[in-house]
Amino acid sequence: MNNLHSNNYDILIITGPTASGKTSLAVNVAHLLNGEIISADSRQVYRRMNIGTGKDYSDYIINGAQMPCHLIDIVEPGEKYNVFEYQRRFFEVYKSLKQRGVFPVVCGGSGMWVDSIVSGYRMMEVPPNDDLRKQLEEKSLEELIAMLSSLKKLHNTTDIDTKKRAIRAIEIEYYTQNNTTGTSQVAEVNSLIVGVLPDRDLRRENIAKRLQQRLNEGMIDEVKELLNSGITPEALIYYGLEYKFITLYLINQITYDQMVLSLQTAICQFAKRQMTWFRGMERRGIKINWIDAQLPLDDKISIVINLLDKKIVRHVRP
């Protein structure tokens, strides 16, 4: 079945909440389509942050060959990488693949990043405002949240996870309200979006199982090495989830058991926020073809291939 291709769509996007099995499906479909993967994961861009971000490199090996994957391991830990930069680099890779006759398969669960592709966000690069930052540093997180709420509706709760995130979000809002030039220009793409959807109980079970597996694989040592290399605790806490709670454990702010429990709860909440974002996309008219995560892999692959050919297929949720 190699060298299949789609004449109906420019790209295929395989998305869904964390621990849903997106990667293996995307890689197998890309292999059938003679395609390559473009990541849409906001944390897998960072080098040396491997276990905590779920870079399951073994999933990218098909018949002994490594499936090419773009926009993974492209910046150093401690750097800030935002959706503006992602969108710019995504379309660079997209154009390059199209010029080579390679079909792009996007894989990832960062809803805003997926949305920036299919909705064609027009964004601007926002420079730091040191004076504003100094003023805002004196405020509490609660005061910052109130300020941000007065500037925009809070769709994305990661904007208010920490003071640094809230200050950056306020900085962006002030800038965009007073500047209209410098917005990004993006190409329109005809996308087929497939979502892999586990039910809530399965999702929680998968999250707990995967967390324990990653702890066994050395996730704590990974964070310890990042701290020893000079990355500050504040920088790692900024990345949230595994890096936040393991860092808090390593700097003796929480116990091991507190870390595991808090992390499992936070990942489940994160998966819920992912689904909220996807439902918001659907309310705006963006079609996501949901596939039951419990189906065998071969069945899921067949569904995706048939969707690319615009055939009517069972098991696809409306």
C-alpha cells in the first residue's frame, strides 16, 4: 500500500488529547502516503526535554526505517517558543515538503498550534516591554489575572499558570491593541483533521500508566540533568506539567508522593483543556473527524485512508 497519495487535501492533521495514541497512527499513515511528519506539540520543540514531553522516538520507526519528523528538537531549553514562531516555521516546512512532492502529516495535541494552521491566524511578533514588565512584577498573580480578564476573554488557562505567563499575556494584549502592522501572512491549506478520542476512563488509565512508565524510564533524572546544566527552576516550571512538578520535588518544595499525585491530576486537567479547545474549533465550524481510540490500529489507519479519499466510513464519530 506504499506511495498512496491524496488529491483531495493539502495536509492531514492527526490530533487529540494527550495519551490517545496519535503518534503511532500518524506515523503509519504517513508511511502509506509517502509522507513526513510535522509536529504540532508545543514542548517537543525543546532539545533534551525528551521523556517529559513524550518524544517516543521508537514510534517513528517503520520497517526498520526512521520516519522524518520536523519541528522537534529545534530550540534549547530555557528559550521561549510561541505560536507565532511555530506558524512561521510550519509554513516553511510545509512549502518545502510540497516542493519535494511529499505529503505533510501533522501530529500533535497543542490545539492552538493546530488551530493556527487550519484557521490561518494572522499574528504579529510582540517585542518585550521592559517598563510594563517592571510595573506588572509588583502585582500578585490574582491582580494580573484580573487585568488580563479585562483585556480579553480567558480561553487559554495556561496564560495564568504563573506570574511570568500572565505578564507576557498582558504584554501581548497591550501591544496588539496598539499595533496593526507586521501581521503574519499565511497560505490557505485544505486540511483533513482526524481526532483520536479515548473515553474519559480510558484516558485517565492511559495517563496514569504512561506517567509511571516515564518515571521508570528516568524522567526525574532528565529534569535533574537540565537543572545541573544551568537551566533555572523558574524556566522549567514555566513549561508546566512534568517539568513543573518534578522541579518542585527536586528543589524540596513538595514530596515525591505529592509530585506524583499533583502531576497525574494536572495531566488529566490538561487533557480536559485540550478537548475544550477542540470543541471550540468545532463550534467555529472546523470539522474534526473523531475516531475511537480503542479501535485496532489497522482499523484506524483504514478509516483515515478512506477519509482522505472522501469515502463514508463506519466508526467515525459525528
